[in-house]
Amino acid sequence: MDSILGLRTSRVSTIDDLRSGSASVGLQVAGIVGFALLTAVGAQFRLYLWEVPFTLQTLFVYGSGLYLGWRNGLLSMGLYLLIGLFFPVYAGDGFGPAYLFGAVSAGYLLAYPLSAGLVGFVSKRFNGLTGSVLSMIAGSLVLFTCGVIWLHYVADHATWFESIDKGWLRFAPVDLAKILAVALLYQGSRSLFGKK
């Protein structure tokens, strides 16, 4: 279907230049750094109800894949992880390698580059609203799979169901709302900056 609501649209936008790599190196670097910093800010909005907090980070993980494409989205989230080795930008009070690899949420964090890369890769072909949503759902599945596996072993849950419940099922409605919000924002900005 060739409509903005479908899987794919032929509508061209200046936003697409950033994800295609045809933007200037300076603009690409600004996008990579910008999304890494936005992810750090998103980590500061956190709500702990059990081991893994609700945060706003995934808005920017998914957004980096959509806006920057697979390569720069992956690089942006890699930069975020690198910054967290030296500064307290994760959703907690610590930083550094020991903190990262000892945190119950480390599986999610380590999956950020993979998730952003997959969102960018899938959305290159499927750039309509539905396609954007599906690409972020794919990225979400990678993120939560890695997160739940890590959580299960680090939190020493008695059963896999407990890990799936606390690490994915309780987050699923909020994550879906984030995905829809990012998809609408992305499609809206593509329309706003459309090429004639």
C-alpha cells in the first residue's frame, strides 16, 4: 500500500536524508550525539515498582532507529552506553562497567544498539505509519528478549514466568503507547518536512 498509513509510502521528506546518510557528516554526528543525550535525559524519568523501572529511554531508542537509520541509530545507542561508563546517565544512581554489567536492567541497556539498528533496518523498507509501528515492535521484541533473559539470571527469579511478567508483560501496554507516539511523531515530521 502506497499511503502514509500503510506499510510503505513513496512520499519523500528531508527527514529521510538523515537516515539515508546523504546528510552532511556534521548533521549525522549531531543526530547521533543528540539521540544519545536524549536517551540519557529519558533515563532520569524513572518509576520503580519492581526491579526494572519504567523510563522514557525507549522513546529515543526507537526514535533513533527511525530518524537516523540503522547505522546511526546503532551508533547513537552505542555512544549512550559508552557515556554511561564514565557518567551517571543510566536509570540508576551508578555508572561504570561494574554498574552496567551488574544491574538487573543491563540486558535492556545492552540491547539498545541492536533494537535501534533493527528499527532503522526494517523501517528503511516499511516507512509508512503501519510500517514504522511494526519496525518498532520488532525492535521492542529484541529489547525485551535480551532484557528478560538477563533479568532472569541476575534477579534469580524462581521461574521464567516471573521474569517474563516483571520484565515484559507489565511493560507491554506502556511500550505500545510509546511506539504509537513515536510513530505518529515520526510520520508527522516527515509530512511537515516533505519535499515538493
